[in-house]
Amino acid sequence: MSDAALSRPLLELDTVVKTFGGVTAVGGLSTRVTRGSVHGLIGPNGAGKTTLINLITGLFHPTSGAIRFEGRSLEAMQPQAIATLGITRTYQNVRLFSGMTVLEQVMTGCWLTREVGVFASFLGLPSARAAWVRTREHALSLLARVSMDHRADELAETLSYGEQRRIEIARALGSRPKLLLLDEPTAGMNHQEATAIGRLVHELRDAGLTILMVEHNMGLVTEFCDDCTVVNFGRLLATGDPATCLADPDVQEAYFGRKTDAERIQALR
Ligand SMILES: Nc1ncnc2c1ncn2[C@@H]1O[C@H](COP(=O)(O)OP(=O)(O)OP(=O)(O)O)[C@@H](O)[C@H]1O
Ligand SMILES: [Mg+2]
């Protein structure tokens, strides 16, 4: 890749609008995600965060505006084509397949890296068998990366919420994405589990991945995000480094309401 391409933002949102009937979920939002960063997407409930992830992954198409990934327009593309470009996600409410083991869940995420066709698989040809073994090894290595390899043969639905979220992350890594979108990856976790997710996200970034994560825990955003974008009512409130964004009076007001300085300090304690 050329130096110019490398220095360009990996993901750019340009005046993106998404309306559902009379509701404007995203109202002309622009932001950019730097390659190799952990970028926090934050904002109060109903701010439009999940809608943005749905737009980036092609589940929804924007009403207007542009979404570019490595300079390429995504607005009219279908989810599978976007995944093929290197964007995968996890969901706000964990979505795992019932009746499947942890390892099988992660193997389903490796579909994009399959090297053999359906017929070879159907006929059980040696090439298909060898590819299956490689996929299994890849899935096991991803489970090790999220510290879940010791659970490989268990049914995913029997595991804790925090463990299921880790499996979802491993599954999203199966297709070797460039950009990973995490929708509230620490929801329902205690402080220790949430911090472990923060560390995992850093390890993934250090291995070359770019991560955009929706996060409500401001302590985690400050500790683990390189940049952030704050939205409210589908509009940009602030973007930049987390400490500066969170100190922004508009951001404070969106989270805590209009308060005196003393009340704000108290609320942050
Ligand atoms: N498929 C949809 N159909 C209609 N309205 C929708 C749809 N998806 C989202 N909305 C609306 O868009 C707005 C933004 O919702 P969204 O789920 O993106 O918010 P969010 O920031 O992810 O909130 P939360 O923190 O609660 O997850 C809300 O008013 C919501 O009701
Ligand atoms: Mg949401």
C-alpha cells in the first residue's frame, strides 16, 4: 500500500444521515477513524451508535451522506461485500448459534477465508478435509487469543455472558478483518472482566487491527481508547482524544444534564 493510502483514515463518515420514518437516528454525522487505533464511539442511550455500526456494515443504507473504507464508498454495498473488504462486528446483544460448541461458533466466522468450494466440501475431497483442519487450527488460535481455548468443546450457551462476548470477538476475527466494530463489548461485565476486554482490544490493535468500539464506561474509554467520537441525538458532539472530549461542556451536559462545576465533579467521583 502507498504511503498516501496508509496515511488516509481507514474509515471516513461524511455527513451521514439515517432516518426511520419520522425519527432521525443519525443526523448528518462526520468523523474519521485512524488506521491502527482504538476508537471509542460514545453517547447516551438512543444516540445512534448501533445505527452507525449497522450503516458501516451495510445492514442499513444511509439516507444520505458517504461512508468510505480505505477510500472506497460503502453506502450501496451489501453486508457480505463489506465483510469481504475487511469489516466485521459483534452485536450489542450477544448473537451466538444455539446448539454449537465454542469452537464451531468461531469456525463459522472463518467462512471468508475458506479455500475450497462447496462441491469439494460436499464430496469430502482430501483438499476439503485439509482446509477444514486448517480452519479448525485457525479457530483454535483465535480462541487462545481471547483466552477461551480451554472451553473449545463446550456448548456456547452454557458459558457466562462475559465468556460469550469473548467468543463473539473470536468469531468476528475469523475472517481476518482490518476493522473490527464492537457494540458494547463490556456490557454486563464486572470491572475485572471489562478491564480484561480493554487489554485484549489493545493486544489486537498492537497486532495491526483497527477497532471502533461502543462503550458506556468512561473510565475504560479514557484508559483504552486512542480517540473517540461522542454522539447525541445522532449528531456529533465532540471528536478527538478521550480526555478532551469527555471534558467538553456539551458532552458533560449530554451525560449529566446542566450542572454547576461542583456538581459535575461530584458526578464524576
Ligand atoms: N431499525 C430501526 N427502526 C426504527 N427506528 C430505529 C431502528 N434502529 C434504531 N432506531 C431508532 O434510532 C435511534 C437510535 O438508536 P440506536 O439503537 O442507534 O441508539 P444507540 O446509541 O445504539 O442506543 P443504546 O445506547 O441504547 O444502544 C433510536 O431512536 C431508535 O429507536
Ligand atoms: Mg446501541
